Amino acid sequence: MDINVLVMIGYFVLMIAISYAFKKMASGSSSHYFRGGGRMLWWMVGATAFMIQFSAWTFTGAAGQAYRYGFNVVSVFAGNVFGYLVAWWWFAARFRQLRVDTATEAINHRFGKGNEQFFTWMIIPLSILSAGVWLNSLAVFASAVFQHDITLTLWVTGIVVLVISLLSGAWGVVASDFVQTLVVAIISIACAVVALFKVGGPVKLVTEFPSGFFTGPDVGPHYISLLVACFLFFFIKNVQSINNLQDSYRFLNAKDSFNARKAALFALVLMLVGTIIWFIPPWAVAILYPDAATAHPELGKNATDAVYLIFAERAMPVGTVGLLMAGLFAATMSSMDCALNRNSGIFVRSFWTPVINRNSERSDKYQLRVGQIACVVNGVLVILVAQYMHTMQTVSLFDLMMKVGTLMQAPIVVPLFLGVFIRKTPDWAAWVTVLFGLCVSYGVANLFTAPDVARLLGITLTARELLDVAIMWNIFAHLVFTGGFFCMTQLFWRESDTARETQRQQFFSDRETPVYADHEQDEFDRLQRDKIGRISMYMGAGLLLMVLVPNPLWGRILFLLCALSILLFGWILHRSAEKGMKAAQAEKALKQNVATSQR
């Protein structure tokens, strides 16, 4: 059997083993299933917050952009770094302090029950669509690499993700995200180091880039100014997309306010390092392999998205392609399992319990079972959406779905971001702002487009530059018009002495009240370190076997160093958990002795 297939099989086995390892921790209550009971350590929460913003597009579409145009793709990821900086400074801890289990519960506290239902049925369908898009894209890419049927790839990947989410809920999702972060780190660092060595260092990487590292093809005299503007606009966009009542739900998993802040800082560091190293291999491919654009014709118009694959095939040791595909699967699975876990929590807490089944005698275990059923239904829907996208004979419907998803995301984010800071708005401001934002999206896409903006400014732009202007115009329009509309709703706010007003005041009071871990937290900390430590050692041992694969000496040394680093990391975590257990046992024995002596 091909070594790359064996690597993928080992990866899937590891992911399922994680779900079984954390199954017991998720079965305690629905809160543990939906958000780990708010008991997770900062490094686990930070890894999953990072993986939410990371996707397979980084190794495919974004890598293709880097191969073609050089530096400009960095602006997207630099914006994520700035978004996490804001989360560390202000948002992450305050979102954890809202003391809710799901994002829509926080929306209820801020904007009322009507908005909770409105956003529930905006978030769930869009997340199913997005997860289906990514799963389909991954299956197309993986089938081209492994020469397997796309439908089989869809169902295998989808079922593995579903098993992880179903068996262990948020605990399994977050734990798998952490291990997947290790997978991404391994492939990213190894490829970046080899790429720099083969191309002759960072200076040659910049100076020998074929189409101009900071300019690129199809650019005019305004390109550098537009590049700087793109950085600024992506900073604005990603601050909102990371810090809002919908997309910050992973910070609810943290055990306290301090750990939520540290999680945001950890995600920031991961994104910063990734932004620096992720695109070194695609830039090197542009120099080392001029035929890269035609190397995988089976991918059609997306052939340049395979530059990472080309680098792994031609420059890296045998077996690296399997690790690269594991990285792609990790990114896609992270997006999908987060959607399944979040959707099940939203469905149970914001729809099933308050609307369908209001029986107060129903136990927490009952909510957990309904959440698991919702998880299965969501998982099957994602797979079916992905399969349907594959069966379409034309790309028009696919493009339409992508366009609708993009146009709807910004209007949803604006009120959920501004509503955290602006207090005096009527409840209807949230859902009406979304509707107004949809009108703005339509106007930006159809009535006053990027070419109209260029004509208004009196400048002539190339087709490539117009794409950048279109992105910036969309961000600007929602910032000014949609955001301005939400701010103007303050004119209609009237304070009332009602239960709803008390709930709204409680929202802002909770936002500023720190959360502290209780006396039971030490046991959860120890379990997390022990389980992740053991899993990391298993992963390191599996990677160590790759030293046996026939490769040049430097290739075997590369695999050896990667394996040893993960083994050491896992051993440190496991050893820390053992020391914690011994200390807890000693403290318990001391208390028993004191109690005995006092009798």
C-alpha cells in the first residue's frame, strides 16, 4: 500500500481515538457537550480558535495566489493577527464572562428572544453550506492526489468528523483541533525550512520571484497603494469577523477570564508564525518549478492551487504528501466539526428547548441526547450538500451559493460586533440591520460596483486591481452604511422598566464581571494534560515510523526531528499531569490526617 495512504489511515485512526479518549468528559452534561462546561485550558482553546480561522484554502487557494502574485495574499492573514490582538486586549475575556453555553444565548441576552430565533436560522443553514463547500473542495483535491472516488472521499471524511463530534462533543472537537494544529505545524515548518534551503535563502526568494514579489502581473501604477489599503481594510474586516457574538463562541470553552485572554494570545502567535511561513513553499515553487501551473491538469482551472502538493512531491521526502493531505484534512475537519458542535448547541438551547419542548421536567441528559441527534442530522446534511455540489454539471449554482454566503456574512457580523459596545439600541436594531445590510450587499454587487468606484475616483485600474477594490468596497460599504444604520437606531431607543431591560443590563454587567475557576478545576486541568500528552506521544511514535521509509539521509533526519519534538511535547504534558495527580493525592491525605487528629 502507498505510504501516503498509510499516513492518512493513521491520521483518521488518531482522530477517532481522540473522540473515545474524551467521550466520558463530554457525557456529564449538555454544557460539557456543547462547550466543555467552560473547563478548558488556554492552549486548547487557543488552538481551536486558531483552527476556526484556518482552512484548507490556506494550502490550496491562498497558496495559488501566493504562487501567482507574491506578497499580496499576506494581507488576509495579517488581518487575522490584528483580530486576535483585539481579542486578547478586550473581547475574549468579556465574551467568556457572558456566562452562556452558546452564541445565540448571548444574542438573546443582548437583543431578546426574537433575535435569538432570527440568528439561529441564519447561522445554522449558512454554516452547513460553508462546511459543505469546504468538504467538497477537499474531496476534489484529495481524489486527484490519491486517485480515489470523490463520493467515497466525501463520506469517509464526513463520517470521521461526525463520529468525533457525536461521541465527545466540544471536548473531542477542541482536542482534535489541538492535535490538528500540531499536524499543521509539522508540515508548515518542515516545508518552509526545506523551501528556504533549496531556493537559497529569503533574499533570493524575494529578488528572484518571477513576476515581481511586491508587484506581480497585471498591475498598474496604483498597485502598491492598493496593497497598503488592502492591509488596512482586512484589519478592519477581521477584527469584526473574529470579535462578535457569533464567531467568538470558542472562548466560552475557557475555564476563566484569564485563560480566555491567554487563548486569544496563543491564537495570535500561531497565526503570526503561520502568516510568516505558510507561503514560503509556494513562493519557492514559482522560482524552482516554472511548470507548476501545468503539473496537475486533472484539477482543471484550479491547477495552480496544487503548488503545495507539487512542492511536497518534488522537494520533500517520500511520505510528506500524506502529511500534507493530513494537514488539508485537519483544516477542513476543524471547520466542519466546529460547525456540527456549535449547531447542535444552538438548535437545542435556542430552538428545541424554548420553542418545541418546554417541559421543565426534561433532564439535562435529555438535552444532551437531542444535541447528539441534531449533530447527526447536521453532519449528514453537510455531506449531502458537498455531494450535491460535486454532481452539478455547471459552476454557476456553486458560484451563486458562494456569493450568497459571502454577501450574507457581513450583514450578520455588523450588529453582533457593534452590539457588544453600543448599549442603547432597540432590540429590533439587530435583525433590521441584517436586512438593511443585505440591501447594501446587493447594491455593492450589482448597482454600484468596483468599476464605478474607480470611475468616481478618476483612476484606471487593471482587472487584478479591480478585484482588490471590489473587496475593499464591500468592507467599506458595510462599515459605513450597515454600521452607520445600526448606530442610528440609537435615536429610537427608549428605556423601559421591564424584565427585558433587566436582562439587557445583566448582559453588560456580566460582560465586565470576571469569571474565576472553582475548586473542581484542578482535576479537569490534569485530565486535559494527561489525555493530550498521551495522544501526542502516540502521534510522535507514529511519525517516528516514517524514519523507516526509504529516503535520503536528510529526509530521515527531518522526520526524526519532527517525531522527537512531538514526543517530547507529549511527555512534558503527561509528566505534568502525573505530578499534579501526586500533589492532589498528597494534599488529600494531609487533610484526612488533620481531620483524624482533631477528633
